[in-house]
Amino acid sequence: MIRQHAPAKLNLTLNVLGRRADGYHEVRTVLQTVSLFDELTFAPAADLRFTCSDPRLAGPDNLVLRAARLLQQQAGVAAGAAIHLLKRIPVASGLGGGSSDAAAALLGLSRLWGLEYSREQLQPLAAQLGSDVPFFLWGGTALAEGRGERITPLRPLRELWFVLLPASAAAPEKTKQLFAALTPEDYSAGDATERLLAQLRDGTVDPAAFANDMTAAACRLFPAVRAAFAALDRLGARPHLSGAGPSVFAATVDREEAARWAAALHAAGVPALLVEPVSTVR
């Protein structure tokens, strides 16, 4: 049996530069994998079988199964696999769980089937599955551009702690709805990403540099985002939206401060996790 972790990600910055001619939006975003994981296991089988700890996700259109079929077809593999997904990352949360699961499926099945494809060989398949999937082949700290599919690895982020308020979106097609709600006033020239890139090069990252151009639209549309921001504001922590939300996080270089925030949120009945950067996918 082969085991593969699928980490969640945070968008430390997310700048939306404008709408493209193809209908997508041009973005520049600094992504960071963190220590909240889904877990996939793979075992030999005559055909493809997929189960999930959340039965609602075990249907034939799950991105894990789509990744398995794509790799099977691309490599001409006749063998199947019994795949199980232990789901911990909330669905439609802005944390990239589905994309991370798909990347983990490509990596795990490449090993199970004896293909031993490199991440570079898997990247074109990952791009077919979704804009975020290529990033999760490597994880760590990276700049994503275009629709999010152009990935540039960055100097690893260290000595930073995140208090994460994970949440699933109740709204169907949440990301599409949020992008549609953006106005030209929400777009930027990418200055926040440029500032953070400079800090990463110097090795002196200040969480105050984090920013997400989708925040105002998310607060307009989703009460859960407004509530999470208010909960962190009351603690004196600066809240940030991850991706299209609704998950929200705060960051600090002081682990004890992060632990105090998490404990205070739990005491107030607000689910929160203390997580740290993860530099590689394993």
C-alpha cells in the first residue's frame, strides 16, 4: 500500500489584475502549503475503485478519480487501483483540498503503477485537471500566475504560524460567484504580491504584507467571512481571506501568540486550527 499526503494551501497574497479575453481572470498569488492534510492510500486492484471518508464525495466525478483515469490513459496502464481518501480539508473552503487530492493521486498512482514519473512529467496532466493542481505537485512556497497554472517556486517560508478558521462554502459554485462579483475597483496592479516577493527574497516576511483582492467581495457576499474577520479582529489579529474563501487565517512569527489566538477562538465557540508552513509534498 502507498500513502500520500495532500496538504491544504493558503494564499498569502492574491492579486486580481483584471478579466482576460477568455473569460478567466489574470491573477498573481503567493501560495503556501500548510500542515492540514488530506490523506490518500493506494493499493493494487483489477480496476479503479474509489472510497472516501465523506461518502458525499465518493461519486464518479471526484477529481481523484478523474486524475486516476487521466494518468491511466496517458500511460497506457491496464492495472487499476483501490484508492481511499481520508478527508480533513473542508470542501469548497479556499484551501485547495480538491486540487491537492488530485495532485496526490497523480503522485501516488505513478508510484503504485511503477511509472515513476517526475513532477515535471506530471505537470501537463495536472494542468488539465485544474489551475491549482500543478502547484500541489511540489507544494511549499510558490508564485502562481495566469489563471494560477504558471508556477514559480520561491524561497521556503519559515518561522511563521497560522491560526486558520476553516470553513466550507454553503453557496454552490462559490468561486465562480465571487469572481463574477468583482468590480474594476477590486482589481490591483499586483503591488502586494511584489512586496511579498521582495520580502521572501530577503528572508524577512512580515504578515502585514499579506493581502487578497477578493476580500471585499467575499465580505459582501458571505456572512461567514464577515463573522470570521470579526472574531480575529476582536483578538487584535489581522485577518486574511484564503483564495475565494470562506476560510480565513491570521499569521504571526510568535507561536505562543498564535496558540493564544487559537485557544481564545475555541473558548468562544469558533473552530480554529494552529498550522505551520510545509515546505514539500510527501
